[in-house]
Amino acid sequence: MSFKIAFIGAGSIGFTRGLLRDILSVPEFQGIEVAFTDINEKNLDMVTQLCQRDIQENGLDMTIKATTDRKAALTDAKYIFNVVRIGGLEAFKHDVEIPLKYGVDQCVGDTLSAGGIMYGQRGIVEMLEICKDIREVADPDVLLLNYANPMAMLTWACNKYGDVNTIGLCHGVQNGHKQIAEVLGKEKEEVDIICAGINHQTWYIEVKTNGLDRTGDLLEAFENHPEYKDTEKVRIDMLRRFGYFSTESNGHLSEYVPWYRKRPEEINEWIDLNSWINGETGGYLRVCTEGRNWFETDFPNWLKEPAFEYKEENRGEEHGSYILEGLETGRVYRGHFNRVNNGIISNVPDDAIIEAPGYVDRNGINMPYVGDLPLGTAAVCNVSISVQRLAVEAAVHGDDYLLRQAMMMDPLVGAVCNPKEIWQMTDEMLVAQQEWLPQYKEQIVEAEKRLVEEEQIPTKDYQGAARLKVKSVTEMAKDREAAVKNAGEADKGNF
């Protein structure tokens, strides 16, 4: 079996390597063609060295074609994995730190809230260029598998405006499934779920063991769990008030809704600082920064460690390899995928990108009808979908009026800021990120004038309610095992 796969943003520290291991653990795929591309030549080279060493240690006759020429990498590709972060950590820092001046305290900032909206503005404009290249040089039946955030916004833009068949993939459902099994005292395989909603706000609307509905047992089970009762307070409270458990981590979920991060003095009541993903201010930015610094410093030692073994038992739970396996071999795979709704969930808009169960085999990717979400969970999703739609249209058309409306409609931003503050914050973010926002060239000139010529609303010297210091390489070296683990997961953490 022979076909070509390409990775865009292949210089991501850990994610590319793990996905390639999963793909090459399928015996039929051990003769495929693999291409890597990234704008960061240094990181691309390091990741390629690691992956090529893995390939050789597994006895495969395959050479990765790594290049900074994106079109060359995409030429004739049948499957394309997108793992980009447009603007890198430099832009991401603005997503977190400028909103803090206005009191918007985010844990992650890559999906919704002020940071996620701007993340989308950078990502969408580049994704449409990527889609243009794909249409020109890739296989006519190409499938784009998008792992980049903001998942829903990028997948929405690629399908509607990029004219490329795109599926969005995330691991939130799998992780929450494990937690549910744990609190019920079961193995994951013993718990049957139906999960539906939108990415990072997907709801376990049906949970069964031995054919019995256990959805109503989850609140008590999570409240009594020795760890989760402290680390998942936001998710437990949402379960208490809406009746269904959500896929996303405590820190992520806390920034998508208006209730848990709007008052600085209350934030620490809802989060836990034993792990960044439980709600630390700017936690994802911190661990990504530490991971990048550690990988660049410690890379020579990574080449001395054992290679990844391409065995089925080492295969991860990311959907990508299983989708390829289903499409190419006919072996049926069931997962949860991000696709254009088109009536799958009946009480959210048809044009939205929803996350719901799907099946893959040689006939393609098929998404069965889900029907109505429970009213409360649908309401939470529909608020976010309105923000996503505004943000996508803003990014595609370079319309800063829509961009500002997206900021105003965002639940957390709207809970913290008044309209004048939102307008000024948006100006600041546009100007700070102008290098990655070519669609806003004229609007940025006007924003710069306003920031200089008009009287500005005073902002705060605010570092957040729960900000931790970025560790130095020297500090990380005291626990190398933890540093390596963080570097391997920082670009796409286990959340």
C-alpha cells in the first residue's frame, strides 16, 4: 500500500513524532511516503532527525522528505496533517498578556476568549493560503486532518472558504471518557458513551455500563473522587448545574463561560495549581515556553534515548492514524470528529462545526444523526458558535468591526470588560500582532492612530490571579524526566 502523507508545522516538538509512530504502527502503512514542512528550519531538522532515527531503528526503508517549501511537501499528498501555530509563542504571548491588562484572565487562550479569537485571526488567514496550495498540488481527493486550534474556527474556514475537505481532530473526548470510567470504578472499555457538542464544549449526553444509563451517577462520583473533587471544580459545577459532564479540562472550560474567571478574588476558588491545565493563569503559554526552551537545549540527549517502537501496543489514541486505517483498509473505526453540522445536531446551526460520533471505513467518514442536545448544553454551545462565526467571517474578510463584535459576544470578555475597553483591547491586539494579520493592514493603521491620538482608558498592571514563573533551563534540569515529558506534550498536551 502506497500513498503520501504530509505534515504542516512538522517542527512541533512532540506531536508530529507521536502521530507518525501511530501511523507507521499500521503494518500496511510501512511503505508510504512521508513529507514534513515547517517555516522553522531548526525545529524541522531536529524533529526530522528524531523521526528518521525512529524509522531506521524499526527497520523500515523510508526517508522523510523535510523541506521549508510547503508546496513541495504537499505535492501529491493524499492525507495532510495540520499542526501549525501561526505566530508561534511570540504571538501567543500577546494573546495572554494584553487581555490581562483589561482583567481577562485566561488559562489557555487558544480556543475562545480574547486569545482564542486572535489565535483564529492569525490561523485562518494562513490556513486559506495553505488550502490554496493544497488545491493546486495535492491529490484531488485529499483529506486535511486539522489538529490546530482554534479547532472549530480553522475547520470552519477551511471547509467554507478553503474548498478543502477538512476534518478537525481532538483528544478531549478520549480523556474525559477515561475520567468517567475511573470515577465509576470501571475500565474505559466497560463504559459506553455518546458525546456531542462543539470542540472543547462536547457533552457526554449518554453514559452506560452493562447497558444501564449512568449519566445521573456522575455528579456524586466526581464529587467523591479524591483527586477530581479538587482539580475539576469547574467541570463538576457545570455538571451540577447543566446535568452533563463536559470534555474539556478545568482550566479550558473556565475560560469559555462567564462565571468562573470574571472576579480575580474568586478565581482560585475554582482552580488547582498542581497542574497548569487545572486553571493556572497563562498556564499553557508557560509550559509551551518551557518545553521549547528545554527541547532546544536538551535535544542531543533525545537522540541518545531509545527510539519509539512502532507496535500496536504503543499506538496512541489520537484519531488520525485510525481514520487513515479505516479509509485505506476498510477496518471500521468509531471516534468523535469535528465536521460541518448539516443537521447532525438538530438544535445548533447547520453551518457550525460540531463534534460528534463518526464511523470510518472504505466508504468514507460517516456521521450519524444525533438529534437535539439537552437545552442547557445546546445554549452554552450556541453562544460559543456565535462567537466563532463572527471570528471566522472577520478573519476571512479582514473586517475588524466583526472582530470587535466577536470580542463583545465572547462570554468571558463580556463578563469582564465594557464596550470601550473591548474596542481598545482589540486595537492593542491588532497592532501587537500586525506581522501575522495581513488582512487587517488598513485597519491596523487606524488602530495605531487611535492608540496614539485618543485618550486611553487606564489599564491594569495585572499578572493574573494564578500566574506562575517560567522555569529556567537550569531549574528544569533538576527533574529531567519531568522536563522531557513536558517538552514532548507542550505543543499538544494531554488535555
